[in-house]
Amino acid sequence: MEKQGGGARRDFLGTAVGTAAGLTILGATAKGQGKVFKVGLIGCGGRGGGAVRNCIEAGKTLNVEVRVAALADAMKDRAQGCQAGLKKDGHEVPDDRCFVGFDAYKKLCATDVDIVLQCTAPSFRPLHIAAAVEAGKHIFMEKPVAVDAPGCRRMYAVGEAAKKKGLSVVAGTCLRHAAGYAATHKVVAEDQAIGKIVGGAIWYCTGSLGQRERDANWTDAEYLVRNWVNFCCMSGDHIVEQYVHTLDMLNWHLGAHPVAAVGFGGRHRRKTGDQYDFFSNDLEYPGGVHLHGCCRQIKGCWSRANEGEIRGEKGSCTFGGRGVVRDAEGKPLPLPEYKWHSNMYVQEHIVLLDSLLKNQPVNDTQDVTDSTLACVLSRISAYTGRRITWDELTKPGGKSEWYDYACKPTAEDFESGEVKAPPDDVVPVAGSGDAPPKRRPQPRPDDKKAPKKA
């Protein structure tokens, strides 16, 4: 298999299934009584607070103790808020183990924690994961794992380094740990029940994640951190940050990543940040297979998220919370049952802890990075109006200006103090021919209700 996100079809059964469908009844075989895992959390916001509690619950399932031993966040109030919340739940983290600042992750990695949970904005992930691997920590990392091609290539390398050290790295691609999605994957990807995939579509259309108006006392760095879901340099745009779940399912079921993408999008409703409201993209997979993907974050519109429909030569599949696989005549096929934890977010951590108990490392890095890069590919195509290929972002020595293009400011910039926030309401203009594409101001939406007709 070609490394660094190559175009060859993945050895699918040997990788992705290893951390999901290959584990049937987690907790039933693990002998964890008396075992203690020390966990450190980097990124104490909502997802981070949820992840650490998911890890604690996973420990209970496997009869092991998960001890929260350190916290780290760029913002003091978030670190203290998480500390206070954990204390109410009976998990006290000492003040000298609550690290604050943009270098707090280094201090946490220097402690004796066994596992690092990395739950910051995606732009920080490559830097922080590299530090955790260097320190010899096992890792849970949220998705996506980067916001640009250089970050993705760094993650491929970090994943290989983790393998050499025998470290487990589990990604927050939670749908792979949901029994309903795993069941359709088993029938489609492993059993090949619908034959070769020839087409289909995926959706992540939902409401916005909200926006935060800037406080006059905030620095540019603080504004970006507190409003990260609305800035491309922090989240990769929602086509990377959120849509990655659904595109990851497409990759998982096909056992491959796209080789090219053509897309478009726009902005109508957002009030802060520099992202689009919607994207539509044509995803070209190996063998000339084309599938359509769309994502949107606008309240009050039709919604369909984390679902897809794929067609094969011998049938079809709808994947989602309750997936269905049908034969060529439309008859539903039986799906396997997985006795997993009912909460897919807990199941992710069960996989991680179980791998440590059994001394059988798992490594999700390449799979989640493939899905992240596929989303970056789609975003660049929409921003520029060009067809962008996988090789442009992964093969050195080419002529693409996007190979080395990094979103600014970078994670390193936050540590150096050289942070300038991109302007609000200024977005890329497709067809400008520039890299990055030219940007133009967007008028603020008028939220006033239209006057009633007489």
C-alpha cells in the first residue's frame, strides 16, 4: 500500500475493521480489574469535557480505573471550568496539573499520563499529536486531524512514528464505532453483497453551530480560539470539521479515498468568520466512480446528516443510524448485530483502553487523515472553482500551489504570539485563479422579518 495518502486502494480489512467491526463484545474478554490509566485532556471545551467523561465510562465498562491526571487549555476559564465540573463528579485534578496557555500541551505531555485526549480546534492537532507521540503517550484525538494539506502530510508521518513506538491512536470518527454503521459496512465492504460501487450520494445538512461576536477585550488569538468553528484556519471550514464524518463513511464503505474533487459553495447567513454556508461536490474515486456530496449549515432548512446512499452492481445501501442493504430486486438483506456500547462516543474509548489491556495497539491515523484530506480537497475545489486532485496535495515536486499552502495563522503562530485574525465576512471567490483565491466582503444578512403585505 502506498504511504502518505497514496492513490492505491486500501488494504481495508487489515486496517479499518481492526478498530471497529473486528471487536465484537468489548469488555467481555478484557481482564482489567485493578488496572489504572492516567489520562490527560488537551482542550477543555465542550467536546473535551465530553470526551474525558466518555473515557471514564469506558473504563467502568472494562472494569478499569480511568484517573484524570492533568488538564490543558489555552484559556484559563475553560481549564478551570472543566476542573470544577470533574470535581463535582468525584474526579479531582490538582491545581498544579491544570496547565494554561498555548504551550500548555507541552507541560501536559511532560507529565506521567498514559493517555492524551486531544480535543482542541483541529488546527492544533498535528502539532499536539506530534508532541504526544514524541512523549510516548497513547492517544485519543478528535476529528478532523488537520485543516490543510501540509497538516495532513504531517499526520501521516506522525501515525507512522506512533506505529514504530507501539502506541495506540484512536480517532474520533465516531460513526465507525456505531453498531448500525458497522453493520452496513460489514455487508457492503467485507461481504461485497452489492458488488462494485458505481455511484451514490452523501449528506451533512444541518443548522449552524452558532457564532460568537467579538468581545472588545479579546486579542486576535482569543477571538479565533473562542469562535473557532467559524474560521477556516481553525476548523478547516465545516466541510472539513463536520462533513468529515459522512465522507469518512463513504471512504469506509468503498475502501478507498477520492482521487479528485470538483465543488462549489457560498455564504449567505453567517455573521462571523470567513467560512461558506454550503458546499456541493463531485467526488471521483478510483476506477472512474463518481459520487455526490453536499453539506450545509443553515438553520431553518431541510436537514439530513451523517447519511448516504450508495449503489452497487448487485444492489444498494443506505447507511445511517438504521442502515439498510438491499439486493438487486430491492429485498433487504440481513445485517449482523454488534453488542457494543450504546454510546458510540464511549465505544471509541473502549477500543482504545481494550487495545492497551490486550497490548494490541490500534492506529486510526491513516484512515482519519485520508478522510480529512478528502475534505480539504473538496474545500479547495469549491474555494477556487477548479478540479483538484489527490496527487496535487500529496506528491512533492508537482506544479500545484496547494501542496505547501498552509492556513494562517498556524498552531505555531499561536505559541510565538504572531496571530492576526482573518477579517470577518470576507470569503474566497471561486474562479479568481489565485492561491489563496481572492476574497471579497460579504454583506451581513438582514434578519429582520419582512413586513406583512397589506
